[in-house]
Amino acid sequence: MHKNLLRASAVGAAAVAVCSVLSVSQASAAQTCSSAGANARIQVMTGIIPEAQLSVPTCVEAVADGKVRGKATVNWGFINDGQSDMTSKRFTSFKVTTRLESRAPGGTDVVVNSKTCDVTAGINAAPESSLTCLTPAVTLDPAKQWSGDATVVYDIEGDGKGPITWQLTGSPLMS
């Protein structure tokens, strides 16, 4: 019962943190992002390392000089039940590939630019934080619609299962 209460509190705190990040980001640039819950999961970890609360909103963002870029922000927090090991290595690898996609009217998404960011060191160093992976910006073609999308590939330390691929929900289209 106590563990479930901690889990519910942690999920609520993670959702508030994601909304705060999105609110601050939206004030600085025009962007369209996936919903806070669309790309969220609780990942069971090995040993006495706590469960991981993961959330990765994907966005397309208009930036200065008439340009646009894709954006994915990895938010994490580890549940600490007071007996958890908060110092051990959690992941052997944690990488996010962010994509900027365009769509001509009536067409399908085409990847215009992408970038892979290795956030392994950051996620292993802090029990709670976030890191953003941005594609290089390209000139905005107003005749097309734009979206941000991403894929996360991670490998949990010591579980022996190998890499896990997480296909994220892309952002809504931006015109």
C-alpha cells in the first residue's frame, strides 16, 4: 500500500514537472508538443534500484530566422522508497533519436533532419532531471506541415535482456 502511494505521488510529480517544462519552453518559442501522458512509462529496474518514471514529450519548434527544429526532452525520476540504491549505474545505454519531419499537403512524413543524443551519463548521475535533444534547424517552408518525432533505445544495467526500443508518439503538426 505504502509503495503504491509513493508510486502515485511520483507519477503526479513527474506530470507536474513535464507540464512545467512545457510551459517554460512554450513561452520562449512557438512549438507544438505531444501530450504529457502520450510518451510516459514506469520502467521496472533491477536489484534494489527503484522504478524509473520516464516521460519524453516530442515537439516541433519554430525558432529565430524563420527556421524550425525537432525537439525531445527526456524527463526522469527514480522512486526512492527509503531503501533504494540511488547511486548505482541504472542504464548501460540510453539514447534518444529526435527527428524533424515535413509533410506536403496530402503526403506522408519525410525525415528532414535528425540527431541522436546519448543521455546515459546524465540519467545515471542524477536521480531526477531532464535533458533535451534538438535536431539542427532548417528553413521553414510554409507550404508544408512540420512535426517532431523521436525513438528512445535503452538498456537496463544488469537485467540481461538487451536494448529496449520505445517508439514515441510524434508531435501534432505545425503549419
